[in-house]
Amino acid sequence: MPKILKMSGNITFTMLKPDAVEANNIGPILAMINKAGFKIKAMKYLRLSREQAGMFYEVHKERPFYGELTQYMSSGPIVAAILEKNNAVSDFRKLIGATDPSKAEEGTIRKMFAKSIAANAVHGSDSDENASIESSFFFSKLEQF
Ligand code: CMP
């Protein structure tokens, strides 16, 4: 048997976005996340300033949708959380579905709850490295369990 050289990480970072909060979908989305086997390692309910949203999404700074994205993400409260599970990043991306909800598979969180590509209900880290960067943007070591 060949050795697995690169272990996938066991944490990912998520935000339940302003549309999900506004529509009272925090509870149903968290229930789906728990049911899929993710443990909540850290959690906060807060509203980002436009500047903070800009810092979080700095990797997208040159994209045409950056202005819309940061405006939207600062438009209301969000839930930020660190989730733990084996293979967390890729399993969570499967659970949430495609960025554009019209392309998301049936049964995924975005298919069920997202309104548009910007108001797409949830964020999920796209790599182990970004999961770690994004988690530490919101949470200190003392806030992780
Ligand atoms: P998220 O997973 O939070 O990561 C980056 C976000 O940018 C993405 O979800 C979308 O909400 C948003 N996004 C990506 N493409 C577009 C687009 N074409 N127009 C508006 N927002 C977009």
C-alpha cells in the first residue's frame, strides 16, 4: 500500500452570511452541519464593518465583484465558526454545494438556502491553508475548543 504523503486537515472555517441570518436559517443550517458530522470548535455572532469584510476577502481584491461582496458581507450580522471533522475542507464544500446556487446539487445547503451568488448563505474555506488563516482572523487560541 502506498503511503499517503499529504494528510488533509481536520478543520474548516465557515460564515453563515447575512441572507441566511435574516431568513432565520441559522438553526436549520447548523443542524445540517452537525448532522453531517462536523463538530463546532469555535463560534461567534457578529457584524463585520466594510473594512473588516474587505480584509477577510482580500484575496478577491482585484475581482469585479469585490465591492459588492464586501458591501453585502457587512450589511448585517453573520455567524462565524470553526468546524472540525476528518477531511473537513472538502467534505464541507460538498455539503454546501457550488458557489452559484443555481449550479448547486440538490440537498446541499446552498441549493436549499442561498438566494444568489453573492447572497449564497454560507462561506466555506477552499484549502487547509485558508481554513487556518480564516480561523485565526476571527478566533484566538483561547476561543477554540
Ligand atoms: P464565498 O465562498 O464566501 O467566497 C467568495 C465569495 O464571493 C463567494 O462565496 C460569493 O459569495 C462571492 N462571489 C463569487 N463570485 C461572485 C460573482 N460573480 N458576483 C458576486 N459575488 C461573487
